[in-house]
Amino acid sequence: MSYLGTVPYEDILKIYHAADLSCLWSWVEAEELVLLEAMAQGTPNVGTNAGGIEDVIQHGKTGYLANNLKEFENYVIELLQNEDLRFEFGNNAKNKALDYRISEIAKTWEKLYRIAIEDFHKYKSNDFPRMKRVELLKKFVRKIPNRDF
């Protein structure tokens, strides 16, 4: 395991590509970009089951989500010792990272805005009781095309 400190931007992708796995131990990480960068290079991840991390790592498919330090250690060891599993998770991670391309995110936001305008906006007025608006909002959220974006 190596801590590299500050790395020149042009070297980051090469480092991810050369890595066996990427680890992120944080309970407050809201910006999971580092995980997506690693995934795009086919690198599996081990992270904490918290914050934005759990939105990116698919436990048992693109990496592992740990609930405590012991689990984190065990998952790291398992992936380091199992090359086939690392390869499988890495391929899955690379495919999952495609969902986060800017073109895909833009399509998702466009769908969200269309749903909001067509289905939800008409109920914005105070003519609808609060509970009715809450129920309509729940229905609206269930229609979101890709809630893990």
C-alpha cells in the first residue's frame, strides 16, 4: 500500500490503472469522484457504507462496502488475494462508471426536469392539501428514471 500525496493530474489515470484496488475510508465523504475515476480505469473499490460512497460502489459487484474497520480490512485482503474477483469487480466497475459520463448525467437531469414540469409542477399551488402534495411527491420520486445517479 502506498500513499502518494499530491499527484500531477496527467499521472492520475495511469496510477488508477496500475492499482490493484482503490480504498476510501471515510464516514463523511460526499464527493465520490475519486471512486469514479478509479472505476473508469477498471479498478475495484473498497469503501465505507456511508455518504456518497454507498451511492457509487455496488457491494459485491464493483467492490465492497464496509460497516466497520475489521470488515474494511477483510475486504481489502480478500480482493488482494483473489485476482479473479479483482478482475470481475474491475470490469463491473468500468461498466458502472459509464453511467456517470456527463452525457448520461445530462440525459437523467433532462428526464427529471420533464417529469417535474409535466407531472409535478401543476400541483405546486396551495389548492392541494399538504398530505395530497406529499403523496404526489412520493409518486413523482418513484418515477425518477435512474435514482442512483
